[in-house]
Amino acid sequence: MFYDNFLAACARADVKPTAVIVEAGLSSGNISKWKKGVVPSGEIILKLAKMLRVSTDALLDGLDAPEDADAQNRPAPVIGDGPSQVSINLATKIDLLSEQSRRELENYIAYLESRDEQ
């Protein structure tokens, strides 16, 4: 059930469901609808998944879905202004890199930071 999966994702991210709803620009009344079994639109599910840094499948099918096995290794969600779309796109691409490529990227970012400090 979407409601249970949403609560589980919030709990794993250590954020309150109402904070996520408000940050998403939704009415807190949505929680009551979801509790009754109503499933939100795909657009809302995608927005919530990005905010909670889980897959849409995790919200629809549960956090134990194989596609979301690495959910607990993801960084905590940002509540407030939130990440920019560019940051979200980069994070998605970085998640697809091999571990070695991620280390190389971290080294390159460190190089860029040191170069910018000069």
C-alpha cells in the first residue's frame, strides 16, 4: 500500500511525513487519502521519490524491492530549498558509476576545488 511505503521511506530518511508533504507543496490532507488507499499521481510519486531519495518502485511496491536495495546507503533527503534539478541529475548519474569511477570523480572534484581556491 502506498501509504505504508511512504511512511517507511520517511522513517528510513528520518523525516516526518508532514514535512515532506509540505515541502512537496501538497496538502497534508493527502496523507488521509493515502491512508484510505488512494494512490497519488505519477508526478507526485516521482517528486516524493526524489525528495526521499528512493525509487518510485519503493513507494509503490515497498522499500524491500530489489531495485531499491541500496536505499539505506543513499544520503538523507534535503528538506528546505532542496537540491537543484542539476544536482539531482548529477546524483542520478553518479549512482550509476562503478565504485572506481566514483573514486576518480571524487579525486577530480578535489582537484577542481583546490584549483578554484588558488
